[in-house]
Amino acid sequence: MTSAISHATPKPLDIAKTKELAENLVPYGVQESDEELDHRMEVLRKVNELAKEWIKDVSVQKNMPLSATDSVGGKIYTFGSYRLGVHNKGADIDALCVAPRHVDRSDYFTSFVELLKKQPEVTELRAVEEAFVPVIKMNFDGIELDMLFARLALKEIPDNMDLRDDLLLKNLDPKCVRSLNGCRVTDEILRLVPNIDNFRLALRTIKLWAKKHGIYSNVLGYLGGVSWAMLVARTCQLYPNAAAATLVQKFFLVFSKWDWPQPVLLKPPDNVNLNYPVWDPRVNVSDRYHLMPIITPAYPHQNSTFNVSMSTRAVMQEEFQQGFLITEEIMTGKVLWDKLFEPPNFFSKYKHFIILYASSSTSEDQLEYVGLVESKIRHLILALERNDHITLAHINPEQFEPLQPEKDTFSAMWFIGLVFEKTENLNIDLTTDIQAFTAQVHRVSSKTQKENSRIDAKHVRKKQLSSYLPASVLQRNKRQGMSVSTSSGNLINGSGTPVTTPGTFAQPRKRPSDAAFDTVAKKIRTRESADVSRNLEGEECRSPFVINSNDDSCSSLSVDDVQSSVCVDETPLAEDVNKKSTLESTIRQETSLKDDDPSQQTV
């Protein structure tokens, strides 16, 4: 870990830009009113009372003396965006119910669920006991709650208990450890940032930017809330006295230059030996294959970005670079903060797309089915990346409704933009990978009796998108600046010079977790004419998934577009990897930082 890069205090310009930033965030609804915050606190108070009442009742049922039941305690803790103080209007609350040792998880998912059903404020109650992290989901008086459960090896749970104590994890089962991890990580992040108010404003900004730019989704291989929080927290550590506006600019500077897969750490790993698995590439071979490791600061330390693929990392790296260019213009007064939150036009960047179409006969089934499909899409992305002729598979997290939905059917669509190598008249057969993906979804859904749900996939060209999407989506303002060249898989700067991002489009190494998916034939057959293949039911497919790489496979930008784009530094970023320089020296070299005069920090 490097020490702070600059201890410079804010200049009047930095303070003015921070005030402008706070004002620009207001229309986006990133903050609640005092009345809404009070309502959330009241909901949490009621849930906390219910939990204590339930724990007391369970204690009585298990023959505990009445005199002792008054002191067994129990408490509801919060974590995630609400605990960090950066939740949006209408956002859910992540909560954790902590109980003493005589209360089991089975009690939580039986008697506590029954108690919740009796509450008039509770609607949309769902218990997901078999999840990797078991959870109860509900709507309590208009506030969505995701509540986990952890049983500690203690007789009593006092109200002032600090969950950061590592010894609390001793002799706990893995599910309890995972449930506790959210609170422990959130509290540790808040402890490690030098100025919480500046951290919160910067994090609100980065979260809004990430959502607007389609890179906020852990399940699809981008970053989730805790990962973005840790990146912003690391920026705060590197610039401990900087104002929020400066932190946003430095965030993009730091992570546009970051030497992935060098891990992001908020503190050195704790030397705790409770025999829980921790992220350590020196010991765990599988950890060496993680592409963008961001390590949680609480024991047991884990990589929060396991799902990141070569394609999603490439997309995020491009967005970091573009964000840095925009914030440079903002800080010099050339554009306003709104420019940072303008969504890019995903559909103008690519010539080929795969449409994934999920549908169900009821809204309840569709809600679950969409979650299932989303959890499997990253496996399809990994399979596409292993194709020698595909350099990028860009999944758009946004869900779209069909222009002409089927009657009595609930449906959703996802779009994957494809980038091919520059080849001449080559047919690329993706039938095997598409069928493997749909088969995987079908196998899981069949176990949950979702017979009326289905997943379909279709290849379309850019010129055919108007048949699937409204003009308002397709005609979003075309983004200027850096774009992806679909002929070479490189980033293009304003002068037309390719900028090679370190490792961006290299073929990814397989992770052990992908072994099951790879039991299906891995190789993507390349041929001039496609053989007849078969679908899940054994019937002939109407059209095998074959794409001609020479048909509209060039970049959506013309030569004129590229030449009129915003210029960026022409120094290839790959040189940073070859030099193996540290982050601190790289940033110092590129920006000529001066601790005593931040106004001279130029790029």
C-alpha cells in the first residue's frame, strides 16, 4: 500500500466546485428529505422491537427462565448504502438480525417469518433460506428491507455490541460469517476514511455516474455498491484533505491509471487465524485469476469483484478514462457537472448484438426468472470471451420491454454488444455457447417449477434495432471522445491513434468456478456454413447462431467521427504495465503533483 499522495488543503476553486456538485446532484434524487429519513428510522425501530420480542418468545419456548429472557437482547444492524449514508430516494435497506446462541436460523425462517406475516405493515414477504447468504425480503410500511440473520456464540446480545471484534466470528458457521461480513465491512470503511462528509458526497457522485453509464451491477460482472465505496474510500486515503469535487477528479485519475490486477486495499490484511478462507493469491491458486481485485477491509478478507470479466473490466477502464477527461473539463470551467452524468449511447457503439429475451406468464414468476437469468449472463459473457474471434462482449445492465409484447406475458430483454477481430468474410458460429447458456438457465428454472418461463436469444444488427427498441432509446445523444474500435478491440483517442489498455482484450484465463460451465463444448466453430444444431428439446433450431464477422463488423465511428473526437494522452497505457511502476510513482510522473500547490497538478 502507498501512503497519501497529497495532503494539500482545498483552494477556493475546489470549494466552489464542490458546492456546484452538491447542487447538481439534487435533481437526481440522491438524497431524501428529513421526513423520509425519519420514516426510515421509525421502520427500523419497529423492526428492532419485533426482533427483540421474537427472540424473547423463542427463549421462553426453549425453557429459559423468565427472569433471564429480559436480558437476552438481540439487535437489528444496518449495512450497505443506508449505513454509509449514501442511499437514494426509495432505496432498500440492508439489515442484519443478530441473535444469541440459543436462537437458530431455522427459528428465524419459521417463527420470525410467521410473526412478520401478522404485521399489517408487512407486504411482499419472501424468505430465501437456501441462498448463499440466507435472507428475508419484505416491504415494511413502504420501505423495502433485505434482512439477514446471524447467531453469535453468546448468551446475550447487548445494544452496544460492536460487530468489528474479530473474536465474535469464533466457532460460527460460514453462513453466519457471510451475514456478518456486510456490517463489518461497512463499519470498517467508515472508520478508514479521513473525512466522512467528503467521502459521502464523492461516493454519491460516483454511484450516480456508474449507474448512468451502465457499470453498476455486481451480478453482471461490473462493480456493486460496496466495491464502488471501497474505490472512493481509497481515493480519500490518497488525498485525505481534498474537497469532494477534487476527490471525484482524483478518483478518475487514480483508477484510469491503476495497474490491474494489482489489488485495491484499504489497509494491510489482518493477521487473524480463525481458519476462515481469505483472499490470498500466494496461497489460493484461484485468486490469481481475479482480474480486478478490490479486497474488503474486514476479516475474513474477500475479493468483492469476483464476477468481473475481461469485457466488463475493459468497459469500466474506458469509462474511467472518459470520466477523467470530463472532470478535467469540469474543473477548468469548460463544462458543467451534468456532463459527467450523461449516459453513453450503448447502441451506437456496436454493429452486432445478441438479444436475450426472458418471459413468464405471471409477474411473480417473471420477477424470480429475471433474477435467475441475470445471475447466469456472466457465464455467457465468459464463454463468448473465449472465442478467438471475439474481442469484447459488452452486456448492458439495463432491462428493456419489447415494443410488441406477447399477450398475457411478462417479458424483459438484455442486449450484448459484440466486437470482432478484423477478419475477412468469416462466419462465427456461437450456437454451442448460446445453447449452453439457455440450457443452464432451463436446468435451474425446471427445478423451481417455472414451466411457463422461457429464455430466448437472437442475433441482430444495428440497423435492425428499431424493430426491438423505441426511437427515444436509439437516438440518445451520441457520446463524444473515446470509443471502442470493433475492428481491433482497442480504445481510440481523438487523433485516431489506438490506445492499448493493459490486458483489456487479452484472452481470459479460466477460473476454477467456470469448470462446470465448460463441460459443454468450449470451442467455437468457425466455418463458412453452419451445421444443423439442436435445441434443448432435441428439435432442430430454426436458425443456428452464426454471425458473419465482415458484415457490418467495423466500428460504428467513421473516420470523420474519430478525427473530431476529444483528444486524450497518446502515451500507450501498456507502457505502465511494462514498467511495473507503483501507483504513486505513475501518478506523480503523469501529474507532477506538488503537495504545497495543487493548482499545478496538471495532466
